[in-house]
Amino acid sequence: MDILVTGADGQLGHWMRNVSSRSGDRYVFTDVRRSADGKVDMLDITDAQAVSDAVGSLRPGVIVNCAAYTDVDKAEDEPEKADLLNRMAVGNLAAAARDSGAVLIHVSTDYVFGKGSCNVPLREDSAGTPACVYGHTKLLGEEAVKASGCRYVIMRTSWLYSEYGRNFLKTMLSLTASEPEVKVVFDQVGTPTYAADLAGAVHAMIESREYEGKYGIYHYSDEGVCSWFDFAVTIARYAGHSACRIVPCRSSEFPSKAVRPSYSVLDKGRFKAAFGMDVPYWTDSLARCMRNMGCMD
Ligand SMILES: NC(=O)c1ccc[n+]([C@@H]2O[C@H](COP(=O)([O-])OP(=O)(O)OC[C@H]3O[C@@H](n4cnc5c(N)ncnc54)[C@H](OP(=O)(O)O)[C@@H]3O)[C@@H](O)[C@H]2O)c1
């Protein structure tokens, strides 16, 4: 079977490339620009004709969409750009999947939740309550997939990090190495997810073909719960950055353009019941990532 991966130069896309390297399926990796090493072809998913042509000629069994507009604060200033990529372009992929008979595995976010406060892990059927442009456009992207009539699996995930691209882990590694003190919010609670773990779960789903007949929305994050403050403290401890004092603060002391959820822990019960996969605990995965990066013994 052929598998088309979009956004293959991002965090998750990179890990899709790593985990599928020994697959018997043929993976075709694409991103908005061709990579220098030629391993990633160009496919701009906002270009409906290009998407239709690519899917029409490849006839993939599965399309994995890892592409997104992911700059949460910048999206507040560029809502049209976020909408184009997170809603319109997702509609292009879903239409192409429907027309060609491919299954679309689309990745979404815990930020489809966020208005109001709660302290119960969020289920797939909990109503979307996005509090920022990014979350709103991602929710509309999910709705475009559902409305298209294609067979789909939507994987909502949270707090993605990896050795690739820009993310909280890398920011904290840099700040805690150079600053005497760093303030981090303790009133936003969720679960960090190593992109390797999510890519591994998606890849296992494709290898086993277990997605067949199990279409719908699933929640996938690593196991456990923490605040961004806890995440930062653990990063600094693992890196041995003991000279930096990490101070918990409230979101109100740390104004950002986008309003983020105060609690966005995802309930993974449906995913575990459907696919029977073990989910790693977040600190174990963080240690694995930091060892891969060479910043932990
Ligand atoms: N990052 C998180 O904390 C987080 C949390 C929850 C859910 N998610 C979701 O998880 C998924 C993967 O996130 P990620 O962190 O791996 O994202 P990422 O690192 O930002 O990667 C997205 C990739 O898509 C590419 N892209 C941009 N415009 C495109 C276009 N028009 N056509 C094709 N590709 C395009 C980007 O290229 P450029 O870099 O050149 O723009 C980038 O390589 C996304 O759906 C995201 O919403 C992420």
C-alpha cells in the first residue's frame, strides 16, 4: 500500500519518517517545500488542484496529515492564514481522500477545548470549546473532515515536543541554561507528548490496518498529567541545569496573545480500547527524547 504523508518536515512528520523506515508499505513524504536531501517532495496542501493531482496519481491507501499552522500566538494576528491551512487545506485533503477512496488520518489538538474550566479528562464526544484562533481553526478542520464523507481517523494530541523544530522542550533547555530565573505557568494543566510516541501509534495503526472499521475521533497523548511548570522543572532536572530557578506563576502574570486551556488533559480510553496499545508515561518519554538529543546521560 502507498501512504502519503503531508507536513513531513515538521515534528510529527519527521517522526513518521523515522518510524516507517522499515515498513513494507511505500511512504511518500511531502511538505510545503522540497527538502534539500530530496527525501521530502513538495506538496502545498492549500493548493486544491495540487492535492487532487497528487492523490489522483499516487492513489494512496492512507493519507496522514501532519501539516498545520501551529504558531498559536501568531494565529491571533493571522487568522486567515491559520484558517487556510487548518480548515481549508484539510478540506482539500478530505475531498481527495473521499474521491480516491483513501483513509485520512488527520491530527488535531487539545486546543479544540479551552473555554471555561474543568478538571475531568476530556473525551472525544466532549463539546469543542476553543478559546483561541488556532484551536478554533483546528476544530473547523475536524468538521471539514467529518462533513467530507471520507473515511477518517482524527487523532487529537497535546503539548507535542521532539528533537525537531521549535517546541517548549527546546525553549526551556535554552532558557534554563542561560537565565538565572525563569517563570513558568502552573495553572495550565495537560500532558506532554513525544512526537515519536504519536508517530509510533499512527504507524502501528497503519501496519496492522486496525483503523479499518474503527473510523472516528481518538485522543492520544502520553500518559500522566502535569502543568507547564512541572514540565519545565523536569526538563531542567534531567538536563542538570540546576543554576536556574524555575518559579511558578499564573497565566495572568504571563500575558500571551492567545488564550490557552487551563485544563486540557485528554481521556485516551477510546484509543486504548480500540487499538490495545501501551502508552508511555510522559517523564519516561521525555528522558528518551533528551537522551536522543544528547542532553541527558
Ligand atoms: N506542536 C504542538 O504542541 C501540538 C499540540 C497538539 C496538536 N498538534 C497538532 O499536531 C500536528 C503536528 O504538529 P507539529 O508540531 O508536528 O507541527 P509542525 O512542526 O509545525 O509541522 C507542520 C509542518 O507543516 C508544514 N506546512 C506548512 N504549511 C504547509 C502547506 N501549505 N502544505 C504542506 N505543509 C505545510 C510546515 O512547514 P513550515 O514549518 O515551513 O511552515 C511544517 O513542516 C498538527 O496537526 C498540530 O496541530 C501540535
